[in-house]
Amino acid sequence: MATNAYVPHAAGYVDNEGVKIVSSRFPYEDSYTLERSLATGGYEGMKKALRMAPADVAALVKDAVLLGRGGAGFPAGVKWGFMPPVWPRYLVVNGDESEPGTYKDRLLMERDPHQLIEGCIIACYALGLNTCFLYVRGEMPVAQERIAQALNDAYDAGLVGKNIDGTDVSIDIVLHWGAGAYIVGEETALIESLEGNRGMPRLKPPFFPAAKGLYLKPTIVNNVETLANLPWLMINGSEEYKKYGSERSPGTRMLAISGHVKRPGVYEVEQGKVSFRDLFYGENYCGGITDDNDLKMFIPGGGSAPWFFEEQLDVLLEASEVGPAGSMLGSGAIVVMDETTDAVRACLRVVRFFARESCGKCTPCREGTTWEEKVLQRILDGHGRPEDIDLLLEIGANISPGVYPVAAHPDSGLEAVPFPPKQTTICPLGPSSVAPITSAIRRFRSEFEAKIANGSASEETHELSGTSA
Amino acid sequence: MSRLNEENVALAHEIISRYPRKKSALIPLLHVAQEQEGHVTNEAMEHLAELVGVTPAEVLGTASFYEMFKFEPQGKYMVNICTNISCQLVGGEELLHHAEKTLGVRPGGTTEDGMFTLEDVECMAACTEAPCLQVNYRHEYRLDNSDFDKLIADLRAGNRPEIPDHGTLGAVRQHIPADRMAGIESPETAGTPAWFASRTAQSN
């Protein structure tokens, strides 16, 4: 029934050709209701799982090589295996989607909350735990409402809570509201927030959440999209799952392509089967760059990802291809920038995000991101100094020492530096702020130099509002 | 008086009952407080401290970390315009400037009539629908200046009844009937679920 068209009630979603593992119900306007869910195989995966031994469910997920869809791309089954035999233990669902350019978990929560709930129960069952917290970003009240209604209906229908589907299995899912903090997407910050604290990441090692997480008990934090895969996986099995995608990255990804393309949208795409070129220029996808302009650069995996350029267009969309090429697929957030884009201005905007969202715990990040923003702002405003370019790189090196991951540039004989970067901070937020800086300076140093050389005469200043925030 | 009212105290107790430790309920309870008054008051924070068994300073410590919590009166409608990269590329900053001129306030400011508070905000997960904004966290997509003007006119005229006042979050709340709840236990005393032990033993 794929029509390769926008689905009006699921803003931005494009119902294109290809297998649908997590977005199959999106074309239905009432996809978020229990009625639609049950009429289209909802909770069948859960019922199948409940007839299996918990360890067999976990083994199936491990065998399917279900890679985490939140950003790091770590196999969920392996992560689950890190839990020591200690109880109580908890599952925490990360629905705090806020990486710049990322738009897929909100759709999954708003359009198919029952699929997510079913995925949660399957995971809880496999992990042998009975309390799951579903942490949804505060600025997403529609997702909150849809999940609250879905949970209420599922509890009433005996699909969640006490004696699920008439069995001895009892599992609670508690909907939790965030309140606006990007850093809470980091799993230990998420746990702190869920404990009612300021959402600051915890130092690790020695303890990772799987061993000591929520209330210092074993805790698995999984992304919304990761868990949304489980119902299909249970029904169809791991062998069928692995028929889609690539060997190292089975299944699909929900990808949001935004910026300068003719048809921006959210597409469910098999991993490792299409390239960025296919996505940007293919008629089944974005249909070309806006106004048929030339591509200048693109972000392959959210604001934290080093930039790619024309030379990387043929990289295939899977973590194991994008990482060695010098960036990351991250949260499936692809931002396309054409030749009209001011590299300094774009760089500043991404850096400013990290400066605003730094939690302040680690000095290199708290001070570094702030200075990165100030220096970039003065360059853009025409007050840059000749030493500012090296100063930016020096500040970056304080946060992320060594050679920062970057894409290859054959014209200047530069090879790719693989992901991830090193860090002097507890979490990757600070190092992420270095990505746009090293990416932009390495490729567009002359633009920085021109702005500095021309000073305030270069052009009108780009007034960025709200810098007090 | 801006402690939680009677209805919200009952709601607070229900929310607290869903967490193994009371303090975990703090952020949801701060939302309840903000919903009641439009912003979070000192009295409400003192009340929440009593309800979850921490000090008022700890409540403020948590609340002040999160951008959604406001400690002063806000406009009836909070207009949050995204200027992050996906929106910037297609006119998010220009939209913000237009909004500043139209409303006559800078980001963080509230119009004199108390109708609108303007904010410039970070990515709101609608990147393919840029430039976008939220009114009291309800999304509006692909706006140009005239769309913005119409939105403001509609809000002033009361033509957008589906958007609740600032502070109001979900119109639907989770409610678990007591007889349907598996049971939330203290992390100090909770053990292996009986079903897991028996099913694991069976399979071995």
C-alpha cells in the first residue's frame, strides 16, 4: 500500500516503497488506538513472547543484532546481557528525543504508542523485571497524551499490569514526563532526572547503568525506536529480521532528512542498502537539492555528528559504513545544506545549541562550549581576530584531545579519521560541539578567514536573538 | 495561596504511588504545580517538598535545571520558535525576527496584554517540517510570516480552543486502577518477580 507520498496526519512521514518494521500503521489515521492496533496484529508479538522462556526471548533479540537506535548504535541484546543477576532491576525507555535534526521517536510515540508499549513488555519479560519507566520529553504533550491513553486502554484490556493476557506475568509501565533538557537524553542523566534530580550525567566507569542505574539497581535504558522493533521481531523471528538491512546492521532505520532538499521527510529505510546520494537525489526519497543547487555539506547523524561532503555521498546508510568515514549515523538525523549556506553561521548555530545545553558539570564543556560560541559569534559579526581560527581549534582540543573525527578530503590529500572522538568530559555533549568546528574549519577555512579579514564591512551582522537564554 | 489545591494533592499522591521512591515524582509534580498557577511558585515548591520528603531547596535545585519550568508569570500562550540548524536553513531566524517585531518583545519577553510569551528554543523534533514553532508545546509546521500573523490573530480571537493555556500539559493522564497494577515496590525490598523465577526454572 506504499504510495511514496506524505501521510497528512503523520506530519513529514513519507510512505515510500520497502519493508515497514516500525511504521507500518502510520498510514492509518487512527493508528494510535487500541482498536487499530489489535486489528493489525498488535500485541501478538508480546503474546508469542509470553509463551516462550524469558531467556529465549533475550536470545532471539541478541541473535537479530538489533542495534540501538538512539545514537550510539550498540546492540540491544548485548547491552541486556550486561545485567548482573541482581534484583530489582528496571527498564527505562528513552523518549527524550532532542538531538538537532532528529524527528522519529516523536512520530513513533504519537502514531503508534501501542507498538512501543508492546515492545516494552517484551523487553521487560526478557529481562525478568516488572517495572518500566517510559520517559517522554516534556515538550511533546501530544506524545504524552497518546501514550497515556494507550496505557490506560492497555491496562483496561489486560495487556499491561497485573496478569498480562491472563498469564502469571505482571509488569507495570509508568509514563514519566521530562521538562526540557537535551542532556537528559544521555542515559545516566536520564536516570538522574528520573530520580527527581538535576539531569547531569554520572561518571562512568566504574559503574554502567546495566550494573548500577536507577536507584543504583541494574537498569537498561533503551531508545523508543529500538523497542518499537521488538513486536515485529517476535512475530517474524530473527532470521526473517536479518533478511532486511545489511549483515552488520539488520532491519531498518527511521531517517529524518531536513534542510535543503525538495522533499524533506521521515522515511523508514533498510540499513546499508541506500546511499546518501540515493536519499537526497532519488525520486523515491527527497528528489534533489532545493532549487537544484549544489550540495555544500550535510550532517549524517544529528548535530553531534561531524559533517560530510560531496565525496561522502556514496557512503551507505549504516553505522559501520558511516563511522569509519569519519562521522556517525547517530539518531538518523540528516541535515542537508546547499551552496547558499554560510558555513560559519551554520557552525555557530550548532555550537550554540551545545553551549546552551551543556549541563555545566565538566569544566572543559561548560567553559569550552561557551567560548566556542562567543568566538564564532564575533567572527560572524565581523569582529573576528586572525588568531580566532586556531583559538577555536585549541578550545576544541581541550574538550576532545587528539585528532578529531573528520571526513576524508581527497583534494587536499586528507584521509578520514574514524568516529568516535576522545573526550575530557563525562559525556559526549562537549565533544559534540567540536564536530561542527573541525568540520567547517577543515573544509571552509577560507570562509572564516574572509570574514575575519573583511571585518564588520563584510555584510550585515547576523543578529541572533535570545543569547541571554 | 498557591500550594497545590485539594484536587491536585490527590493527583500528586496518585503520581507518587507509581514510583519506588517519592522524589522520582518531582518533575511530574512540578508540572502539576505549573499547570495550576501557570508558573511554579515558591509556595508550591514548599508544598512539593513536603509531599516527596525533601527540602524546598532541593525542589528548586531540580526545577531550575529544566527549561519548561518558569518561576514568574508567563503569557497565556508561550510561542516557542525553533532556530536550530534544520529550521535556520529554511528561515527559522527570520521567522523569529518577524515574531519579535509583530509581538513587540524579545525572546523571554511577554506582551503587555499578557497574551504571548516569546521564546527562541532548540530543536523540537519536527525538522522535516521546518521552520516550525510550538504554542504551549503544540506544533505548528512550515510557517512563513503570514502564517505566523494568522496564527497570532487566531489565538487572540480565541479560534484555537484545542490549545490549552500555558502550563497545561497532557489533556489525558495515565491512571492505573488499583486492581490492575502489578505493584510498585521499594528498591530496598523488591526481589525477583515470581513469574520470572518460575518460568526460568521451568525452562531449565
